[in-house]
Amino acid sequence: ALIEAIAKSEGTSVRDLLHGAREGLAGRKSLPMPEGWPELYAKLSKHAETAVRRDVTVLALIFGDPQALADLRKKVQSREAPTDDRQEALEALVANRAPELAGLLHESLSEKPLRRIALRGLASVPHADTPAKILSHYADLSAEERQDAVSTLAARKDWALALLDAVEKKSV
């Protein structure tokens, strides 16, 4: 019923309904995708208002909408997109623990504006290549980024061993 009401609404009603739905579902990681959602997402993801686009994206992630995941990945990887939008997209993917997130986070380590989000996000995504990827960028990291890198590597036993090896070799 809510999806139908949003689809029929215009102007501030759309924004208010979406925001209310987002607030009402706060803390929920996943729910079944409602009927009619893909069409509504396709329409509202191009809305003129940033708040509407943001709320519809959050709801799409809760519903496991594959198109929203693809759109966010594309935005993160688009160097033409505004930095704030790219960071917000990456944060949304991390918060939602999107499938196959490790590869995107590994790629993001090479981009200064995304690096801290990627370093922090990698702590929650187990992947065998993570220690090597982080350590390969370590020399280029700022002091704050190095703290994030060490925290991430210390988060898992196997990664901590890689960190200790790097300390022993004086590369960290």
C-alpha cells in the first residue's frame, strides 16, 4: 500500500512518504521487495531532489534491489561523479554489506577521496587479499589513513599476522 501511495504522490508528499518509510525501517537490514518497487525506484532514482534520491536508494538497499546496487557501484567507480556522491554511495554499500564488496573496496584504496571509507569498510568484509592490498598502499597513506589501515588489519587474526610481518620487515 505504501509503494502505491508513493507512486501516486507528487511534490512534497513523495519526499515526506519516502522519508517516513526510511525512518520507519531504520535499523532493518533487509526486507522482501514490495510489488511495484522496481518501477518506483526507476522513476524516483532520477528525481530532481537529492533527499528523494537518497531516501529511495536507502529503501532500495533494504529491499535488496539489484538495480540500486548496480547504480551505487557505478557511481562509486565514476570519476566524473561528484566526490560527495561517490563517498555517500560507497558508505551506503558498506553499511549494507553489498555482495562482492571487497573488490570495490580494494579498487577504492587507490583513490584518496574514497580511501578512508574503503579502509574502514574492509574491516567488516573478510577477503584473503585484503592485507596485501592495504599494505601495498601503506607508504602512500596519510597519518589518519595509516591508523585506519592498522585498525583494519588488526581486526582479524590472519590479517594481524600480515601486519606483524610488515612491521618486522619495517614496511609499516
